[in-house]
Amino acid sequence: MPAELERSRKFSKEVIEYMLGKGKVLIVTHDNPDPDALAAAFALRHLIEVKAHKQAVIAYSGVVGRVENRELIKIFNIITSRLEDLDLDEYGVVCMVDTQPGTGNNSFPRDRDVHIVVDHHSLREQTKLCRIYDVRDEYGAAATILYEYLLCQEVYVATKLATILYYAIKSETQDLGREWGPADRTAYLNLLQLSNNRLLFRITQAKVPAEYFTLFNRAIENARQYGSVLVFNLFDINTPETIAEMADFLLRMEGVDFVLGIGRHDESAVLSLRTTSHEVIAGDLLRTVIGDLGTAGGHAMTAGAQVKPMRGNGNLLYEFEQTMTKRLLKALDLPNCKGKGLVIESGR
Ligand SMILES: [Mn+2]
């Protein structure tokens, strides 16, 4: 058995054994969960159900705004809860997936105990206080770790779960193009064979509301280019995940190595950074840029940040964009230049 699988065997066994006799189980993901967070939570819930004979509750804060992710929840037919609606005293075991205690991207109260952490971001000091933590930042997706757990515990991965895990790895690593490792590739290839193409198509080609295109338009219209850096501001939005999606989209522009997207949802500013440069770690860069204004974290090529609360009118968000742009250019040792718009002619 390869070393990674050996590790998965050990941790999955520990996780199952820890559940026994401990009361209700809660699985917490990061706010506004993406496919990786949702798939990891579904897989962990399934593992616990099959091996520890317990029904875990999945909870998060924020929204699932992207239609692809809503479809994912519908397909798996699992009722998820809002963290705010739960009485946390009821739970004897708290698990976190795709996030860690105190990172700022989850809304689980900082003063409460977290027992189990399974994640693929860099290991945080606070996480070391948890009873069981399996944090592998060399993995492209948290879903890959959970897939290995199921494999090691010989839990049958049925079509729906396979499809969701496959989609999570696919979207998180952009089809193994970004931040993936050998384990992700193995999981991706194995899961593809078990996936249902009709379900996959339902997820990837889900119908989007007209507002989606309005946001595309807004991202392009508001984008400013500063040499190899592109910054866009979506201002107030209902679907915070759109910021990361538009950042991915705009990163394809020739000559652009960094994209910083900004928006506000529910009185919190949400930032997303994407890079194709191998010279910097996106997570570290965004942490520098945000400074003491908020919290940030991420991987080599992708990162996210949040500033809570961010109240005030659109002007304040514009000023915030200016500050973030200045700081980003400074952190990258680039000259502070005047931004230029992206759209040159409307064609009308
Ligand atoms: Mn993830």
C-alpha cells in the first residue's frame, strides 16, 4: 500500500473509532461552500453512516449561490443546515472539512472545540489542538483525501457519490491543470469510471439566471489592468462564489498573471486571488495584502480573503478596491500605475 493510502487507512480508522459513544456528529465546511467542501462533507457523512452507524449533520454559513453547487446538493439529496440555526451544545463530535478552526473562512465559533479536521490547506497552529487532524497541503482537493478514506475502509462508492467527488476534484483542480498531485490524478481517473455522465452534465450545464450574465458584464466593465495585474470589483452580490469564478475567467487574459476579485455579500467583503505565476504563493500574497483588515488563506495559485464587517455605500467599496490594488502592486514590487479599462470598444 502506498504511503498516502497507509495514512488514509490510519486516519479513517481513527475517525470512525472516535465517533463511537460520543453523541451527535456535526460536519462543518467553510462559508459559501464550493464543490470540494460539499463533496468532502458528503463523503465523510457517508463514511460515518456506513462505518459508525451515525447520521451526521452537515452545516455551513453563507450561501450556496452557484447553480452547479446547488445541483450537486439536489443530486445527493442531503439536507444541509445553516450553522446559525443549530444548537451547537447538542453535538458531541465536531468535524471540519476543507477548512480549519479560526481561519476566518468558516463561521464556527472560535471558542468551541473542534475534534476532527480533514483539510488540504496549510496546517495551522490552532489545528494541532484538535484530537484528530489530517491536513495535507500537497493534495489538490479535500475530496481526494475523503475518497481515499472510503477506499481504505472498503466503503462502496455508488454512482452519485462518485460523480460528486469526481466533479469536486475536476472543478477544484481545473481538470488536473492547477494544484494537483498524484493522489488527485488517481482519484480523478478512478472516479471518472464510476461517474454518471448525465448527472455530470446536469451539474456543469445547469441553467443560470439572467443575473449571472449581468455579473459577467459587471466584472468585465469594472476590470482595471495594471500591467500583469488585473483587479475587478463586483460590489454587492448575492452569490459570493461568483468572485472566484470571474477571477478564473479573467486570468485567461494574455499578459495577466494576477487577478484580484472583490465583492460584498452580507456585509462582508469577499476577495479572491488567482495567479499563474510560480514565483509567489497566492495564499501568502493575499495575507500580506489584506494585513490586519481581515483574514486570508489559500494555496499556491488560488487564495481567498474576507473582511467582516464591511458596511457603507458603494463608494467605500471603491476606496477599498483602491487600497487593495495599491497594496497588491506594492507586495509584488510593481510600480503604482494608472489602471486601464478592459473593454476597448463596444462594437455598437
Ligand atoms: Mn478545497
